[in-house]
Amino acid sequence: MSVSRLLEGKICLVTGANRGIGNAIAERYAEEGAVVFANARKEGSLDAWAKQCSEKYNTSVIPLYFDITDAAASKAAILKIKSDFGSIDVLVNNAGMVTYELLPMIDFEKLRAMFEVNVIAMIQLVQLASRIMSRQKSGSIINMSSIVGAQGVKGQLGYSATKGAVISLTKSAAKELIEHNIRVNAIAPGMVGTDRFTQVIRLPT
Amino acid sequence: MSVSEKYNSVFVSVFNVEESVLGNDFSAENIDNWDSITQLSLVTAMEDEFDIMFDPEDILNFKSYSVGKTIVAKYGVNF
């Protein structure tokens, strides 16, 4: 893949960067020259990878450990980025959880937890980052939805509901924030062969 | 400029009023153009002036000159 250093000097935050799509996005951003704040919950889990990426791509990949459902921690993280670099150019809201169950088997405690992670925490981060971005009159927010959020799927009513919410909140945020020159987009991937996915579904070899 | 003068200057700028009208009666209830848009401009200007970031509930509650002082003080600004 050709590299243009398209994001040279851009300050980016990627949530859920410890594995899968989030990890790939964070590494690709680093490859493009961005300063990447890579978020995960588990303290220390990104240290070795971040150091390796920073050296390999001649940029700064900085682990930022916090639970996105902890509003105070999310605020502290955004303030740290602002205080260290003065701006936030890109927020990738990738962190999320997924469950698989048929309608009669829905565990409402898990469902509420999933809405907390996939929707409420995302809205909080959009709110926080957009307050910084609106001052700088620029920014890009990318929210991770899913194809099931647009099309629905048997056996994932709860998950698809959260991802549908991501699509609608993205459209509303885009309409509200465009006046500050902030783009808000959602991505709705189909099946991606990440570690988490292959733990659930065995892919043909 | 003292902290109080800085605080007042934000109101003067956002509401386009004389400093002399600012006081306990200056609130969303009594000021015609204190709507949600003005309130957002007010808290944003306050954050910029004092280099702080309000929690969402403080943005919602910032509905008067006097309450605002209490809120700003919570963020380590001493009047």
C-alpha cells in the first residue's frame, strides 16, 4: 500500500485500539504520519505495540488507557490531548461490544451495557471532541457502525439496535457540527476477519 | 485584569451589555436573549477565558450570573 504521509502532524484519537479494526486503523494512521492516541482499557496493554509503531513509522503513538463509559476519564483524556498538542483533528469512535443471541435469549443487563458502550459513551466522546474541534473550526469524527445497523440480522437484535443508533446519531451530529467545519461519518463494515470475529465464527481455511 | 473583571468581560461581550447591569438579577429568566444558543456561547467563552472545560451538567445549569460564578469556582478559579 502506498503511503503519502497524508496525516502528517494530525492529532488523532482511536478508541478500542487494542485489537481488530481499531488496531489496524491506529497503525495505518501512524503509517500516514499522524500522532496517534491509542485507547484501550487495560493499563499497559498497548505499550510495546505503541513503541514499535512509533519507531517503525517515525511518529508518536501514545497509549491512552481509559474506560470510555467513565465520563470523567473520557473528559480527562480529551483534556490531556488538548493540553499536550492543543488540538484534536480526528476522533475514531471504534470501541464497542458485541453480543449474539436470539430474541428470547436477550439478557437486558448485557443489552444496557452494550448501549452504554456502543452509544452513550460514543455520544459523550463526540460531545467532548467537538467542543475542542469547534474552536479550531476543523475536525473529523468517524463512528464505527455495522452493516447490521442498516440491514438488521437474525440473532443480533441488541447489537444491531446499537449500531442503528450509531448511524442516526452520526447523521444528526453531522448536521449540527457542519457549521463548525467538522465532518462526522459512520462506517458500516460487514464481516471482518478479526480475532474477535474468528473466536465466534470459524472461517474456512 | 482581576478574575471578577475577566468573568464580567465575558458577559459584556456575549450579551453586549454594560458591566453595570450585571448582578444577581442577570439570569435566563430575566434576560430576553438568554437562550440555549447564547448560553452555549457564554460557557464556551468562559471556558476559553479561564482555560477550563465544564461538565455537561454545569453547562446546563449555567443559567445566571451568580450561579455561573459558583460553577466557575468549582474549576479552581478563585474570585
